[in-house]
Amino acid sequence: MNYFSTRGAGPVSLHDALRQGIADDGGLYLPEYWPNFSLDDFVPGASIQTVAETLLRPFFAGSPLAPELGAILDETFRFPIPEQALPGANASMLELFHGPTAAFKDVGAGFLAACLSRLEGDADSPLCILVATSGDTGGAVAAAFDQKPGMRVVVLFPAGRVSERQEKQLCCWGDNVLSLKVRGSFDDCQALVKAALADDDLQQRYRFSSANSINIGRLLPQATYYAAASLSHFRARGTCPGFVIPTGNLGNALACVLVRKMGLPVGPIMLATNANRSIPDYFASLEWQPRPSIATLASAMDVGDPSNMERLRHVLGDAEVLREELAVVSVSDVDIRKEIKRSYSEFGLSVCPHTATALHAWRTMDARTRESAHWILVATAHAAKFETIVEPITGSTIPLPAELADILSRPSSSILIEPTRDAFANALGRNF
């Protein structure tokens, strides 16, 4: 399987697509074709690892990683991904937050680390993973690559725009992880990463790659839990489930779209955004107008220029087509607070602000849409990461997962920088 840029460059191998992160022409890698699957390709009742191996095998064809795929997936799925029914509702929650940093990003980050550590891992010429984060990605990537020989990580996050516990898990790792607190927004952090990947001088010195959802190695494993959930549901009920997915940079939602494109039994897909309205406004106006992000309670979704829109448009088409394939709802901070309170009162659930956007989108569907499918609501992070928001609303204390408690007990450090190339380069020069 070869990979091509959304802007035409290629072909490159899976190895190069994973290592480079972003294509030389600034585009994002996609496979040369999308496999088409049937139900008969998947063993009934199979584990998520087995489903993932079937789904991903074509993407590894011809790669030196192909014989290692089973072991890579065993490393990736070291924690459960349960689906919990919502009492009295034709809906359930897919809990993606049981990994080491209590967020769905643990799946993609663990998979990418398992792949790159096998392909690279040269202590004399380390690969430097760049990751811009609005809250959860950076912690997951840092945890996945922490102390791996021949690997470095640079985490860039917006100062004052992540929760205290999120910041802690961005800044508590070993010497191979550098945490940079950027005076600016997530979009500034993402722009620094993209510029660094295209900077020949810095690239030669540090051998950059990216672990944001711009890297195809993040998208592929995220597709697997949508495949497993849809197959399980279809075999049990004979219908295709719908999904409601909180989205910021569009990577997790795109993974679900790709599963449906490959023939698996995925029904309607609804995107839930926060008050950053680039996506819903595009669907309404048919004009793509990215803009600076604004800070919200659902901070990990504070993205004004989602990178994966380029991939989504390449795969499906522009807004006229997209709005036939997808629905999108923008959820305000006021409604996030209301949903956190209502979910606790009605279901006994403490939900993070991001998961609350999915719940609100589901509740506000018209009756016909809600009844058209069993809806699987995607829970992206553990509420304990946002205790300063959730606990005052619900009036209850959220127990800490053991993994998160361990992270919060560690010492942490970060470096504050301006959102400029020089400040970024100077921080790397002083620490690597």
C-alpha cells in the first residue's frame, strides 16, 4: 500500500508516511485506495484487536511492519473500550477514556509509538515527535513515547487554555519530552508544528515527525473502535448504529467516516462542536472560512482551523456533499453546563465537557432523527480531568482513575515561549 498527499505528492511507503507526518507539499497523507469490507471478513464476537487486525492489514501491505501488526495492536489495546447503555434511552456511550491518560487519544498515540519505535528508535539519531495540543493529545503522545530509546517529543500547548490536570499530564514526563507553553491559541501551536515540519534547517537538525491527527498513524487505529462497535451492534440488532462524535481537529470524526466508506455497518454520523463554529458555518454557507479559535469549557475542541477538513473534503467532497453525509451541531458553554448537570441527574453519569457536547446534540435531535437509529455517543475523556468544571455543577466528587492519580503525583516542568519560529528553535536548542 502506497500513500499520497491530499495535494498530490507521493507515492511514499507507510514507513515514510508515519515518519514524516505531513507531506513535503504540505498536504496530508491518505492511502492510494480504500479497502472494501463485508461482514464475512470479520469473525463474529472477535476482540477489538482481531477486528483491528482485519481492518488495518491492507494498509500495512508491503511494509516491514506487516509481520508486527498483531503485536502493535496488543500494545495499543492494553485497556478496555466498553460501550455502556444509557438507561431508558435508545442510545449508549462508547467510553474511550480508560487508557493511561484517560482520553481517546491514548489509542492513536499508543499505536503510533508502537509503530515508530519499531521503525526508528536510533539513539544516535533520534526522531523528534512534534505535537500541538488543545488538551489531551499531548499528554497521550508524551505518555506513549516517554523513555522510548531514540525518540524525543516536543509538546506545544496554549498557555491558560487547558485545565490544571491536563497541563499536569503535559509536563510530567522524562528527559526525552519537552513541554512548551505557548503564549497563544491551539491554532498558534499547530501553526508552529506545521512550519517546523516544513523548515529544512530545523528538519535536518532534529528529524521531525508529527503525532497530531495530521499523521495517518493516528487515524488508522481510531477507525478500529468504530469498526468494532458497529459490527457488534449490527450483529446484535441487525441495524446500523448512528454515532455522535465530539470534534475539534476532525481526526476522530474522520476515522468514523472512513469506516463507513470501507463498507462497515455505520449509520448516520453527527459531529458535535463547541462554540468554535468553522465546521457548522461551512455546512451552512458552503464557504470554508477558518478563523482564530475561542476558549470554551470543552477546551480540547477549541480549534478554529481543523487540519483534517482537508482530508475530509478530499475523501468525500466539499460542503454540498458533506452535509448530505454528515450532520453537525454547535454546542454553547451554557448548554454544556446544562448537559453535565442533566446527565448526572438522569443517568448518574459524570461527563467531561466534550462528551457533554455529544449528549446535547443527541438530546436536541428531532424525534424522527433520534428514532431512526440506535445512537452511540462517543465519550472522549474522563470527567476527572475537568473536575473544576464538572464537580461544582454536579455537586459530587469524581473519583480519580488510578492512572491519572499516578500522573498527578509526579513533578512537572514546562517552558513558556512566544508563538514564533525563533522562540521555538531556541527552546529546542537549549534542551535537545
